Amino acid sequence: MEKVPGEMEIERRERSEELSETERKAVQDTWARLYANCEDVGVAILVRFFVNFPSAKQYFSQFQHLEEPLEMERSPQLRKHACRVMGALNTVVENLHDPDKVSSVLALVGKAHALKHKVEPVYFKILSGVILEVIAEEFANDFPSETQRAWSKLRSLIYSHVTAAYKEVGWVQQLPTTNIGICWNLDSVIAKQTAICRCAHLALVLVRQPLGINGKTRRIFLPA
């Protein structure tokens, strides 16, 4: 599909950058604490993802019928997939010192989702934004701007490699014309997520939501 000038500019802005040694350490230190609670963190991420973006459930026949967050949290199939997502991300984070390894892992993920699962690549961007939101909430008092920027760079790196794999296999957009409205909504959400993740100064607003890890109060970050 031919890109319009605006889309080309967005792609240039999002072009991935390699992480510095300091940034790799910041990401790995944060991730190690999250991964210690791997399954619960993964479930919290997926539940939020599916609640906020229910169209993503179309790719998961085993739990696409689930509507309530509590149902999702209790689903063995969803919990299993959450562990797979966390495992793949763990492989990427552990190998940030090895760009070739990261590239090969993400290429496999991208090609599998393009050829086998037929997942629109935009959902990778949205899911990575949800992951950053959860990380920021879990480390509300220990998530300095340098660490935020490091995670934002990793998000761009992941999306860049995944979309490159989609292009390599000749991906053609699958969303029908009737879903144009959904596409616009996704673009809007992505822009908001990017603004939140890149903001160096965040205002913390506490709210009660049923999507927390181990029932904790959830925190939503909004630009100050």
C-alpha cells in the first residue's frame, strides 16, 4: 500500500534507535522486577489490552467470547498466552546486547503473526503502549525520565523489527473498508499513548479499576 506523505513522516519519526549501554541496563533492571511476577503482570497487560481494544479479540478464538475483566483474568487460555507474550519480551530484553538475536526473534514473531495469525501490525504498537503504561504504573515512584525514554526507544525498536518482517512477507492490510472508523480510533489512541510514554513529567491520578496486578489500585498517568 502506498504511503501518503503524513504516514511517511510518522514512520521517519518512529525509526528505531539502538539503546545505549545505560539505557539497556535501565530497561533490564526494570524488567527483572516485573518478570519476577511474570504471569500476573502478563495477565494484567492482556486484560487491559482486550478491555480497551476489544477488536483485538477477533484473533483469539479461545477467549474472544469473554467480556468481563474477571472472566479474562481467570481464563487458562488467556493466562497461557500472557506467559508466551512475557516470555518473548523477556528474550528480547535479555538479549539487548545482541542486535542480531533481537532482530531474529522479532522477525519470527512478526512473520508468524502475519502469515499464520493474520494480525494487523498496528496491534503490536497498541500492545506495546499498554505494556509501557503498566510499567509506569508499577514503578510510579521509581521511573525517572531516562528510564521512560529507554523504554520508549525499545518500543520503537520492537515495532520497527516487527513491521519489517511484515513487509518482508508482502503483508497486505486485512482490515475491511467498514472498519475505517476503527482504524482512525486506533491512530488516535496510538498518538495519545506515544505522548504519554514520551512525556518526561507525568501527573499521577489514582483511580480504582479491576485491572490491577494482585488487586492493587491502578494508577493512570496523564501529561502534566
